[in-house]
Amino acid sequence: MRLIKFTLLWFLLAGFPLAPMLAQAGAAEAPAAAVAKAEPEKEGLPSAAPDVFSYGYLHISNSMLVTWIVAIAIILFAQYATRKMKDVPDSAQNFWEFLVEGLHDFLEEIVGADLIKKTFWFFATIFIFICFTNWCGLIPGVGTVGWGHATPEGFKLTTPLFRGGNADLNMTFAMASLFMLLWLFWALQSNGIVGFVLHIFGPKGDSQGVMKYAMIVVFFAVGLIEVVSIAFRPISLSFRLFGNIFAGENLLDAMSHVIQNPPWAKAVFSVLLPVPFYLMELMVGLVQAVVFMLLTAGFTSVICMHDEDAHAKKHH
């Protein structure tokens, strides 16, 4: 539990500052108000998260603000739930223990009893953080409260104060990049440099004679493809999560603006129409957290997996 709280704090202090460095090209130096005026008629959620605060090279976007709030809230709740551990837990401790123990048992089936000891803190944190960040983006007021200007049709919001954290590619890419650094560390720790290279390029199986040398060429070519696949993992992980959450928030925005006239119908249906989609997005937020966790756990399990006979011989 302490490792989970520590990792969330690590995300808060180390992972999030990556976002300004990965900020949208061409828009990092432009004030949020200027960006809003440049595209006053654009509908839906913008792909680039606008800044709500900037000082010199420090840029705080509305999505970063939400991720900080979520991380701090989870840390405080975890601290509250575990401050006085009881044999008969209360509701907060019971929920936290159910969540952590359930994730531990689930992940142990995927990565194994040995690897779970080194990696559980990260995978559990990833799931908890992504899930609650996704759900936080559905809270009324996120994306609908902020700055704007008056138009003949009414007030137009141009710079929301809050934005779903995972609806920003900077955040998802930061998490994927941090995972790949840890993946490389765990892989080298488990296999060594030579074993790591052989795991990717080495021939598998017990081929003999000419076939053995032919398989060396085949598996070397397969290894090159695997290297390309590994290099693209941060991109695929980040775009998968970002794309689903970004599309969901745009869907909710579109449903709330389907009916424009008469004014009474707009007021009623802008509230009622998105409700079924809110329920769907709650499920999507959970599923995307599970998918991100399973993919990262699967990648780690594959690279750290050893042949049982070789492993037994090593420890004989």
C-alpha cells in the first residue's frame, strides 16, 4: 500500500512535468486566450489542452490540473484508509484492501508469483490512477466551467478550467514512456544484457543441422520486427487510451448540443440525452484502465518469462 501511494506521488512530481515538454507543437508559446480567439467557432473538445496558468517555461494545462487533483485525492484516501489498520476493517479500509488484494491476485495469475513482487506496485497504481482519472473527467463541471465570451446564441466556453486527464495525449504518453523505462529495467534485471538480446534475436526450439542455421536467420529477422514493435509500444499505448477517452468526451459534448431550438427543448435535452452515454463512458473508463494494465503486464511477463527447465537448472 505504501508503494502505491509512493508511486502516485512519483507520478505527481516526476511524470506530470513531462507534459509541458511534450506540449502541442506551435501552441506551447501561445497564451490560452489567444488560442481561443484564433479558433472561436471550433466545436467539441480541442485536441490540445489549453493552459490555465503559465509562468515563464512553466505551463499548467487544464488536464494537468485534473491529474494533480486526482493523484492527491487518491493519496489522501489511501492514507486515510490505512492510517489505523484494524482486524475488522471499516468501510474505507475494507474498500482499499478489497481493491489492492483483488488486483494482486488478478495480476499474479498473469505475471507469476516471482515477478509480481517487483512489479505489482506499478501495475496497481496504473489501474487505480487511470480508472479514477477517467471517471473524474465525467464529473459535471469538468469541461463545462471556465472562460469564454458572449455570442448571439449565448455564452460560448473557450477555455475550460478542467479537462479529463487522459483526454490529453501528453498525459497518456508520459505514462507509456515511464512504463517503457521500467520495462527495460525489469527486462535487463531478469535476463541480463546477453539474455535480453538472445530473448529477442535468439533461435527458439531444438532444431539441428542445416535447419538450425536457417532458423537463426529467421529468428534474427523476427527479432528486428520485435524491436520495431517495442519502439512503437509507447505510441500505441498512449494513443489507444487517449483516443478512447478523447472520443468519449467529444461524444458527450455532441449529445448535449444535438437539439438547439426551441430554447426549452435545448435546456431539457442537453441534460437528458447525454445520460445513457455517461453510463457507457463509466464502463469505458474502467475497461480502458484494465486494458492498459493488462497490456503493460503482458509485455513485462513475456520479456521476463524463462524456460522452466533453464530456470530450474540455474537455481540447481
